[in-house]
Amino acid sequence: MTIPLTKAARHAKIKELLSRHAVRSQPDLARLLSESGVEVTQATLSRDLDELGAMKLRADDGSLIYAMPGEGGGRIPLARTGTGETPGARLRRVAEELLVSAEASANLVIVRTPPGAAQFLASAIDHADWHSILGTVAGDDTILVISRDPAGGADVAAALLKLTERRSAGS
């Protein structure tokens, strides 16, 4: 049975499926949607993924899978990701792949990533639920990380860099 969905409902279903499954291609996602009773054309699915800001990132096994950037609002700590890893392990893996640099000033940290990756790394930072981090704001290749401690930016930058065993630009 096919369920007629509004665009918002279809987008929510796509987000749910991407969070639960390692989706490697649009045909894989179309199959999962179909199994859920949602029929969609390839053109609509492609447009939906673009509108949602979905991106392809490298999975643990080296394959490329679709992933969603983080969303604003209250943070719900994730006990485990779809791959079974803890949020801290996910942050380490994502930081190893995407963190280019981190520099601090007072309670602010500017984190650089490759183009298009900032929202994904920011989401991993947010979901790791570090008490020392108040929150993040992500652009295309830059993340603003805000430390709770008015002078804690340097500690946060050092902790992020330590995830990748890198040193700050000034070290």
C-alpha cells in the first residue's frame, strides 16, 4: 500500500531512514521508502536529499553513505548511532576525517573542515554531549564552538585536536 505523504512527512521519513540504515545510493533509499509504503520518483528523491542537505560521507568500512547534518534546537544525546558506536566514538571518527584546525579566543573556538562538512562535525560535537561545550553554529566549512567556561576555548580546542592527535596552528 502506498501512503500519500506531504513533503514534510516524506522528508521526516527520509531522515529517519538515513539515521537507521547505512544508505549507499538513491536506489537503496528508494527501496527502503517503498518498503515503508512510500513511493517516490528518482527526481523527487534527488531533490529531497538536496533540500535536506544530505551529504555522502565515508563509513567505517570505507564505503560512502548518506548522512544528515545536525539540526538546531534542544539536543537529545544519542546512546548509539546507527552503526552501534557511542557518540564519543562517533565524534572521534568524524573528527579524524573532517577536523582540519581548531583555534580559540576566550570561550570561542573556530573549527575548520573541508567544504560542506561543518554541519556533520558540529552535529557529532553536539551529540557527544560534552559538558564543557555550550553549543555549536555551523556554516559550510567553519564551526563556531562555544565553551561554557568564559576562558575555556583553549581547553576545548585542545580536546578537539587531541581527538585527531593534531596540534594547534600556534603550537
